[in-house]
Amino acid sequence: MRRRYGYRIMKVAFLSFYVLVMVFPLYWIVITSLKPQKEIFSLPVRYWPEHLTLQNYVNIFKVSKFGVYIANSLLVSVTSALIVMVIAICSAYVLARFRFRGHRQIMLGFFVTQMLPGFISLAPLYMMMSSMHLLNQRISLILMYTVILIPFSTIMLRGFFQRIPSNLEEAAMIDGCSQLSALLRVIIPIMLPGISSMFIFAFVQNWNELFLAVMFIDNEALKTLPVAMNSFVLKFNVDWGAMSAGTVLSVLPTIVLFALAQKFIVEGLTQGAVKG
Amino acid sequence: MSARQKFILSGLLPALLLVLVFTYYPFFKGVAMAFQNYKLFNLKQVYFVGLQNFADAFKDPQFLAALKNSVYWVFCSLLLQFLLGFMLALVLNKRFWGRGVYQGFIFYPWALSGFLIGLIWKWLFNSQIGVINDLLLRLGLIHNRIGFLSDPKWAMASVITANVWYGIAFFTIMLLAALQSIPSELYEAASIDGANGYRKLFYVTIPYIMPTIIATTLLRVIWIFNDPTLIYGMTNGGPAGATHILSSFMLNKIIYDGDYGAASAVGVIMIVILFLYTLFYLMVTKSEKVGDF
């Protein structure tokens, strides 16, 4: 009995300490962003600001086109996530429901893309975009983000499709549906949680992507948030007030989305590894 | 062509075409660049140079340092992420009040990019006004502020700390899912046989989730090895190359030097290392079935 009690105390202590370690960096960046410039740079370090202010946020919108960056990031991330969703639903459905020559090779081809050091393609992609006159165009990012996410999204959605018994569409097809309309009317509605988690996952990846955007875009009006943050680092290296405010605005949407869809995302990401 | 074939083809075509043209084609083009003199600022003189880029790399002390750092970076990050992630998964495997909310608080770093995590930790580790120095001073653990990111002695340990923080959640999520798939009868049977908690862990839990452990550690090593974003945000390889790993070293050659040939050579070396590692790992663990295809 006493041992169990001691174990419980240890467990609670471990969990509390751990959550503190996980949350503290986020707390710190938020608090820094709300401190007046003077307080950030004065000692002793204050764990709760003496004066709360939104000045840092006002500043970054004043000195840069922060609103434009947010709009660009949203546009690129949402568009590409939508396109991936449509393409991956098609490929995942086919790979889940049919056996055909090349099936295994295609799956392998998708898996391998997840293991290649992607940066070896960065230079050739830059040259390709340049010759297609797509540099400094949002479409280059939408295109590449879509491509990058196709393999993973396909693998993830395929797992979801496999869990749905195929006699559901068979029944619909006996009732006169074509395979396509059975997919659209019967299967996709059931898959909605899985599909939305794939969509959110894709959105978060796009929202966070830095290096392709740095390579392809250097026009102020087209920059996405990570690119803007990257030039912030060079411009305001020591202005931690502006840096923190920018960071908070960059992470906020993804954290909210992730919190909302946590259950489904975790399910989608883990199923492959656990089955193996 | 039958209706079935048409359906298969039209479902797969967009995905296959895009991946072939924009993933595999540039990839092989990148591999070819490794054997070329290919500099962005001198595109008129692109020609094959054989193994020259590789020879140059192995003569470059910065590259050799990055190679050594990569090993250190992967090994320490993986070990700590795995051990802490596994411990946490074991604790979270039992239901307790508020577990869902708790999970939300510890999983959120997944939603952040390595680049932003790097920036956040750069601020935490700041040598003059950073909060980590302040905390350590207050706790009496140190007497003078440490230049965590400016002192080559500390820099690597600091970026690894941030990376461990970032990656624990991955193992927790994966291993927790695996733990939850263990049938409870196994534990009941072990209890009847008189096994205590320790024995259950080593004779039931770990053997049962071994495939997941093998798959996740394999994948994780590849990702940690390939991903330069955290280091880019935190130190970009500094001070004086002390925290460059191969991928961040390569990235700098592309973005700042525009020396695509040299960068690609580093990339090819990385692929060879990953390939050998994967072969070795699968042989040692005798696991032919990682992933589900």
C-alpha cells in the first residue's frame, strides 16, 4: 500500500515538472511579447511584466507588412491543403481498394520520399522554377507544398480507407451507384474526421514551411510568415520584443488548430507505425 | 481499357505525375549536380568534375566537424527523446483525471516549426538576459552567466536540449498508441504467473511494442539527421561552425554560397550514410516489416 502511494506522488511530481518544462517556453515568448521594450532588456529578469503592453504587436504591423504576410501564408497554406486533399483522396482510395501491378512499387515510392534528405532537391527546384518563370509567384509555393504532402497524405488516408469495410460501397453500387459516386456519397462522409485531420496536418506543414519559400520568394508583397520571420532575424536581431510578437502570431493559428483536431491527428499519424 | 483500369489510372495519375516530376526528377538532378561544377553565380560554366566535390568536402574541416556533430546530434537527441518519451507514454497509459487536457499541453510543440522552436530557444538561452541563465543563477546552480550559444563548449549541448524538448512528443504519441493496443489479457496472465511491474515491463510490454519501437526509432533517426530547421533558427551553425550538422551545413552552401555542386555532394554523402544506417539497423533488428505495405 505504501509503495503505491509513493509511486503516485512520484508520478504526479514527474507529470507536473514535465508539463512545466513543456509550457514554459511558450509562456516566456508570450510574456516577452507583452513587455515594454525597456523591461525586456533590464535586469533582474521579470517573470510577470510590470506593465503589460501591446506595443510590440503594433510595431511589427507598422514597420513591416505583417498583415500581408499573414494573408499570403493563409492563401498559400489553405489552397495547397485543399488541392492535396482532393488528389490524396483519389490516390489513397485507389491504393486501398484495388490490387494491381505496380501497387507495391507505388507505395514504396511514396514511402521513400519521406526519407530522402529533401534539401538535395532545393537547388534543382530553384532552377526548375526559374525556367518556368514561377519565381516570385505564389503558385510556385502552392505547387511545391502540394507535391511534398501528396505521399504522406496518401499513406495516411489509405489507412483510414482500409478501415472502412468495402461492402459499404458494394451495397451502394448494387443500388445503381457508380464507383465514383459511391466514393463521394457513401465513403467520404464516413471519412470526414480522417480527411479533416489530414487537411489540418497539411495546413500546419504549409504554414510552417521556410526554405522553399525563402528560395522562391523575395518580393515583400508575396512573402509568407516564415520568410518574413527569417528576414526579421536579420533585421531586428536584438529586438526581442518584435521577434516574440512575430513568433506568437506565427504559432497561434497552428496551436489552436492542433488543439481542436488533436485526437484525429494523433490517430492518423500513429496507425501506420502501430500496425507495422 | 476496362472501366476498372480507367478508374485506377485516373485516381493515381495526378499524384504520380506530380511526385515524379517535382520530387524524383529534382532529386536525381540534385544527385547529378554532386558530380558537377555547378555554381549559381556562374551558370555558364557547368561541367562534370567527377568526384572533385567529394574530395573537396573531405578536405574541408568544417565538413568534417559537421559530420562529427551530426553523429553527436542524432545519437543524443534520439536517446533522450526516446527514453523520456517512453517514460511519459508509460505514465500516460493509465487513465487519470484530466489526461486529455494534459496531452494537449505536452503535444503542442508538434504544431510548431523547427525554425520557430529554434528562435524561441535562442531567446531562452540568451547569455545576458536569457531566462535559463536567470533561473540557474537563482537556484544557485551557476555563479556566472553561461554563453550557451556563444561558447563552443556549450553550443552543441544547447541545441540538442532544444531538439529533445521538441521531439519527446513524437515518441510519446507513437509509443502510447502502441501501448494501448496491448491486450489486457497478457497482463492478467502475467499477474497470475506472479510477475511484478518490472517483469511485466520487460517480458510483456517491451516485446509486444518492439515493432513500433524499431519503426519509430528508425524513422526518427532519419528525420533528426535530415532536418536543419531548428539549428538554422537557433544558431545557424554558429559559433564558428560549432553547431553545424551536415544538413545545416549543406543548406548554407545552397542559400548563402550558391554552390550547388558542393551542397549536393554533401547531400549524396548524407544519402549514403542513411542508406548504410538503414540496412545495418534492419539487419541488427531483423525486422523486415517496418511500416505497412
